Amino acid sequence: MTVIVSKIAGGVTQLFNTETGRVTYKCKAESALMPIEAFGGIVKFNQKGAMATVAGELTTLDSCDVIKEEDQGYKEALSKVINDKKEFVKNKNDEAQKEIQELENKLSSL
């Protein structure tokens, strides 16, 4: 069995099982928001360790709620998702720039 682990914006980790096609999203932060198409809205992870799982046509939520577009808090949740993604991309960019700088320093010392 092979599981591919990816960090996602907002403190969520994605685990993809290549054999079964099962995708599990696990909250690593105290809470998180993430749009997941299979649930038709923004999944609100209510606590650390909360999970949303998609396996084929089956979807399950553990300590999560779904905020739909017509729900009152959707606009606020979407704004939070956007800000989390912006911060995530900025941090990834900063990490990549640091790695590039270290490699360039190594190259110049050769």
C-alpha cells in the first residue's frame, strides 16, 4: 500500500491511498476550513484530528460540518479559505527561496 501525504492550506493534511483511491483529509490545526468538491461546499474541521474521507461514491465526516453556498457563514468561510491559501503559498515560496539560496551558496563554494 502506498499513501501519498500532502500538506494543504489551513492546517489540513491530505492522505491519498494509491491502491484504493481513498482520500482522507485530516485536521492538524485546532480547526480548519477547506473546500472539498465531493461534499459540495466548504468542510469545517471542528477540532484537531477531525477527518473528511472520500472513497469513490462514499463520503464520511468525523467532527466536521459542511458549509453550503446558501448558508449564512459561507462568505466568511470562503474569505478564510482564501487567506489561508495565500499564507500557505507565501510560506511555500519562502521555503523554496531559502532552499535555492542554500544551493546557490553551495555551488559558489565549489
